Amino acid sequence: MDMKDPRVELVTVTGAKVSDDLRHAIIFYSVMGDEKRWAEVAQGLKSCRGYVKKELGKRLKMKYLPDLKFVEDRTMEKGAKMDRLLSGLVDNE
């Protein structure tokens, strides 16, 4: 999708969960940056939710399109922190 909002540039979709009735979808996303960047992305995704749903409607042949909810996925951030901690342990030996 070609979204024009600069707040959602370089956002990685890391996963999705769709309810059994296909009415709701949770989209997990990740981004590199500080808390300010995470907040910008959250606002950007919130504002472009309708556009994303419209684009999904063009691509999917479904009776109902799911309501979209975007949720932060900080797994990569936590993994990088763990790498730094473990790297510090190796350096101290």
C-alpha cells in the first residue's frame, strides 16, 4: 500500500490475528526509534485506518471487512536490549 502519511514510514508489520468471525483484526507493528517515534507512528496508523481498510476491500473478496486495531510489538526492541546486555557480559569476562 502506498500511504502518504510520513508518520507511518518504515513501519514493519510483524503479525496479525483475526477473530474467528473475521470481524476484527489486530495488526502488530514495530518501528525503530524512541518513544516520540512510537507515539507518532501510533497516531499515523490510527488516522490511516480507514484508508488501510479501503485498500483491503479492494484486494479481499469478503462479505465483511474486519475492524482494524493496531498494536505495538516491542519484541525486536526487547531482543536488541537483551543482545546489548549479553554482549556486556561477554566483554566483562
